[in-house]
Amino acid sequence: MFLKHAAPETVLRTRPKTYRKIVHVFADPYWSVLRIPKNCLISEHTVRAIREREAQHIAERKKSLAAMLANVAELGASRMEETVGKVGCRDAAIVTGIATDKMLALAGQMPVSTQVAVIQMLTPEQNERRRRINERLMRLRACFTNRNR
């Protein structure tokens, strides 16, 4: 059932679960006015009207979510501090990072972009194998340069 240009009151009366879902996802910064109609099978105009009608409720929900995520980030940072050097630190760092990013997105701030380089350390065996291959390549290169002269 696809409702075209239905009033928010009509959606609330005929499809209350869909109405609540729309109000709920508006608090999520990753949902857009264009994505919601496709997911809920309601026109974009109706979704915009619901957003206007529920603006105060959506703002309160965003504020509540931001407060919860700030609390999770704080607890995660405390847990990271406690577990430095222990196994659970990695998990605490991931949860803290996710909560911080979500909190910033809800507050309308973009998270700081961080570039990460993954460097794999070679074992002594891998290092020795790489050195031998490199020596062979250097000998081959010398052979070809001597032939072309």
C-alpha cells in the first residue's frame, strides 16, 4: 500500500506503526527525507509533513540520543583507561569511537577525519625471504643492463 500525498493525520490513523517508524528514524542522522519514503512506501511530501508536525518530538529524541551516546562515550573512555594493556581495550575503543561519532552526528558536527595506516610487521622468515627475492631481482637487473650496453 503506497500512500501518495496523504496527510500526517491519515497516516497516523491508518498506519500507526509506519508513522512511529518515520518519527523514530528522523532522529537518526543517517536517514534522509529521500530515503524514508522508499523504505516506508509513503510520498516524500507526507514524510516532510510528518517531520514538520513532529519537529519538537524529533528534536527531543535527538537530544536524548545525544545524551545517551555521550554517556556511552564517557563510559567507554573510562573502560579504555582501566583496560590499557589488557584484552578488552580494543573493544572499548571501538564502542567509544562509534558512540562519539554518532553523538557528533546528532549534534550536527562532523566527526574528525582520521587516516589510519595499517602496517604489517614481517616475521624474520618473511623478511629473509623478501631479502633473497630482492637479491635475485637485483642480479637479474644487473644482467639485463650489462647485455643492453
